Amino acid sequence: MTDATTTDAATPAAAHRPWLDASLSVAERVELLLAEMTLEEKAGLLFQTMITMGEDGELAEADPVFGLPSNRAYVLEKGMTHFNLLGVAPTAGAIARWHNKLQELAASTRLGIPVTISTDPRHSFTENPGAAMLAGPFSQWPDALGLAATRDAALVERFGDIARQEYTAVGIRVALHPQVDLATEPRWSRALQTFGEDAELSGELGAAYIRGFQNGESFGPGAVSAMVKHFPGGGPQKDGEDPHFAYGREQVYPGGQFELHLKPFEAAFEAGVRQVMPYYGMPVGTEYEEVGFGFNKSVLTGLLRERYGFDGIVCTDWGLVNDAAIFGQPFPARAWGVEHLTPAERVLKILDAGADQFGGEACPELVVELVGEGRIAEDRLDVSARRLLREKFLLGLFENPFVDAEAADAIVGSAQFRAEGDAAQRASITVLANREAALPFARGAKLYVEGIAPEAAAAYGEVVASPAEADVAILRLQAPFEQRETMFENFFHAGSLDFPADVLAHIAEVAAAVSTVVDVFLDRPAILGPVVETAHAVVGNWGASATALLDVLSGAAPAQGKLPFDIPSSMAAVEASRPDVPFDTAEPLFRFGHGLSL
């Protein structure tokens, strides 16, 4: 199916299903549909989990790697209609064809409720099944930290608008982002998808991002519903450890800055954000209950619903209810503070806390069981079901559930969109140090490169085999991180920010032979002092192609980027800092906002 298909009130289906009458208000349509739903169908609405697509746009069978049932089982047996698409598809058309087949499957059910597809970010250079996907066919941009390095709210809103067009072309209608947490703990592994350390900048750019995705003031059939995360701010992790894992379950506030972390969310609410995801972490030593935020009634009802008046969808982070295997390794549910509860009791506590939807879970039978036992009223399910159905109606999914698969290939990753993404990459690159005017290097120079494909470098000079033959050496590095026990853990870069001794020795050896430029992918604020001491120039990026980097290093494009966080002077300074307080490391090497021009 390549053509968009619509449903209107004149069709027999609309006569049989009065909620398809688009002349009625959304509130009326929601009530008409809700009145027809069984308990099991309502329960299915409350779950959103990962889903994969089959080869070349076909429906997927069961996935043993992620332990997922088939697409058919999700829709026909579980009665679910919300899914988070995993994996990088080869083409936009393939995603669109898969989406249409899934919508056809949903249309065959008793009530024909269309599915809603969501995704983690998929426009950057990151590949982490727990955080973001490689861009694949989509236009490629720097991660959110790189957008923050541009200091350009108009560019961020334009990114959101382009991403909206690309998402809707393939049928993705919910963005599980932006992430407006403050990156106040330098070791924290999730900084890359934030807008950095400053609350004001994070709020400004987060709001711009939301406006772009949600089509400004015109939220409706052309929009993507944004889910801001991770309420009430996920940055202050004890020792910087990530709460995907039990050793990172605690959020701490020794500086008393809980309220500061709410500021970017306030800007998101003002921008009209539709959905909110609370974080895994459990607050320690605050006025709030010491349980994970997804279970936390004092936060979700008291703070989010009552203080801020938020009446949109609240969807928990993934995997709060059931233990699961990831890449063959067992991982406990992120039921921090309520580990002793059964899965059914966790479901009950989440609903009582004020959440509407269970992320990363597919167990509607537990909700049915709780209602059957009289432990939760069906009326409580109706409250959340109304919010979830309202969003489907507002997005136009009942009128137009299908997408044009042929058009998707023309829209997604178009030449214009790719050019704008490339420009953003160049604008985000941040020159931190430039001794002896090492930059810009002369076009046509002899270049020794590491971490750059020789064919990419050849457009800027003669590529040589050793530093001794070169006029300039360019080394691309990843910010350091510690190896952990399992594959899944190692997607979340954690631990020391110090470069290993052998890496520093290699930089020093190259720099002793030739003018040396070191470019670091700063997904975390690495300890750069030893690198700055030996390299002739040091540059930071947050997702940039070799071409974008070389354009800036050669002077073909201006150096414009500014640091979105402080660069600490040492690990001792990091360890002594307070994880909830921004700009709290002693005598940082480079300050927030630093960036040289060339």
C-alpha cells in the first residue's frame, strides 16, 4: 500500500463506529469509543513497548535477541496499540511499508484502533538501544549537546520541524524526546542527549525543539507528539552511575538544587509539550518518597499533575515492572525502592502514582487481574485511556492511519534536509585550544589521520602514512569510559573521565613529530588537560562527519561552537563536586560557553 487512506463519516465503517465521525468533537469521539471498549482493550492501551520490523518492511516474527513476540501477537493477542520502533531501517520506504502493514493489522481488530509508533532519537551518530538510534535513512545532525553548542534556538526548532516531516513520512507520531535533564554530574552516561549543564539554555532549546516537532501552535494531524524526559530531572546521579542498573538507582541532592532541575521542564510545559516521561532514579534525602520516579505519587501527582497542572500523557521509562533478559543477560526490573513488590503490585503503584502508560512492558493481563480482584477501579483506567485515545484522535490517526511509502523515500533524508544537518554539524564543532596557530591548516597540506577515512581526508590534502611525513596530524578520539561486565552496560559510557595512559602517550608521540590536532567526541566532559598540554589544537564534537570536521579545521567553515558544559580539570575535582549543582567542579579547564574562532 503506497497511497494514504482516509475514513470519513459517510462510510459504512463510520456508521458502525460512530467515533469515526470527524464532525464530532474529539471529546465526544473519545467517549463513544471508550464506551465500546472492554476491560482487556482498555488495558492494552496502557502499554507501550519495543517492536521490530521485518525485512524490507514486512511484519516481524518473534525477536529472540530482544525477547520480543511477533508483531501479530502484540496486536492480536495483547491488544496493544502503542509501540517504540527499534533498529535502523535501510530505507524510509521500508519503515513506511511496515507501518502500513501494522496499521492494516490493527484495523482488522474488533474496534480497529490505529497504532501509534514512537521512537528514541534517530537523527544523530549514536547507536544505543536504550537511548538513541543511528540516523540510517534520516538526515544526520549532531546530538542534542551539539545542538546546544550552536546556541541557536532557531536552528533547534528547524531541526525539530525537519525531524517532524521525516517522522510523519514513515508513520512515527511520538518522539520519546527531548531530554531536558541538566548534565550536572560529569560522569553521567546520558549527557549526550541533553542540552548541557545550564538550566536557562536547556529550557530555551528544549522548548524550541518541542515547537518544531509539534508543529508550533498547530498540534494536529501533521504533528509529532513530544515526550519530554526525564521528569523531574535525571542528572543528579550518585557517582554519575546510570539508573538503568541497580548500582545507579539513587539520585542525590547534596547542594539542595532539586528545584533547579525543574526549570527546563517548566519551559517545556509553556511550549505545550504533550507527554512526560519520569526517570528511573529514586530521590534520596528530599521531601519526596524514596522510590523510583515512575512509582512516585508525590512527584507524578503532587508535583506534575497538581503543581504544574499537567493533563497530558505520563509514560514511565522502560521496564519498571518485569525482570528481563537483554542481549542474553538477565536484568532486574528498574523497580528502585519497590523491589520487594510483585509485578502486579508495581503496576498498581504506578497507576496510583498518576502514570498513564507503562513503557517497555507488555503485560496488560496484570491490569485486568487487578481490576478483577477489586484492587483498582475500572474508572481509573478510563482516566488514562481518555488521554491516550485523545492523542490518537488529535494526531489524525483515525482519519488517516496510512502513509505514502513512495513519498517517504523522497522526503526522508532529502538533499535539503541533509545539507541542513551537515551545516548544523559544522556549527556545533568547538575549538577549545589552538597553540601556535595550528588551525586552520592549509588546504593541500600533507595529512596524517586517525579515525578519519583516508578518502575523506584526501579532499583536503595529501594523505600520508606516518606523522613523520605529515605537515598536520589529525586524531579523532572518543571520550574515555570504563568497560563494564555486560554488552548492554557498555552502551552507557560511565566511570572515569581520564584518558588511559597509552592513549595520552600516543598523542604525545605524534605531537612530538608534527603539528597535531585532537578532536574528541565529548559525549561526556573528558579530562582534557593532558591532551591540551601536548596537542597543538584540541577540538570537541557531539556528532559530526569527517567532512564537517575537516571543513572547520581547514577554515572552509567558521568555528562557531561553544561548550554546553564545563570541562573539569581533574577526576579529583569531579569526585568532589555535588552532582545536583551545575558548574561545581573546582577550577575547570574550560568554562561553559568557551569556544575559539578561527
